[in-house]
Amino acid sequence: MKKLLVLFTIVTMLVSCNNDDDNGILNTAAGTWSGIYTGSGDNGTFTATVNSDGSLNGTAASDNLPDFEMNITGTVDADGNMTADLSALGIQIGNFTGLLLETEASGNWNTNYLDTSYSGTWTASKE
């Protein structure tokens, strides 16, 4: 009986220590990120915050229109895949997609507003 109790205790400890954390990269990616975007027709900077639940919020500024702020809202999944909408004055004008690693991130962006399209790449680092 004593051996059964010891075995039960060991199994319980092993199961309790098992961390079924499905947050993946979100545990280390959560925080503030800043970066640049470059491409056809436009370049600029952005800052975004990734929350531990995978939500993402931030702002972007174009070199072409430095006083015009754009909003970034999106999500990051447990594998670090990021998808975000770019909006200005409440109108979606483009998106960012990419991959976040622990401290570095990169991807593609595009905009399409009033029959004008721009696209390119972006890179970011965790602050």
C-alpha cells in the first residue's frame, strides 16, 4: 500500500509539473516592438504592443505624411504569425503580415486606398 501511495504521489507531481502552456512564442513576444517599413511608394516607422493574449495594437507614421498617424490592430498566434490591419481615420487602408520571433520580426505590408497601392517589407525589434 505504501508503494502505491508513493507511486500515486510521483505521478501526481509529474502531471502537476506538466505545463500545457499553449501560448508558444507569446510568452516572450509580449511587449513593445518598433520597426520600419519600406517599399514601393512609401516608407515609415511603427510601434506596436503585443499583449500576452495575442492582441496587437500600435501606430504607424509615413515618411510621405509624417504628421498623419495610422493605427495598427491585429493578432499574433502561438507560432508567432502576425496579421494586422492598418487604418486611418477609421478606414482600413492596408495590412501587415509576418512572423515574430523572440526579439526580431519581419514580414510584408500593403496599402490600397483611393486606387493607389503600395507594398513592401517591414522589420522590427522588441524594445
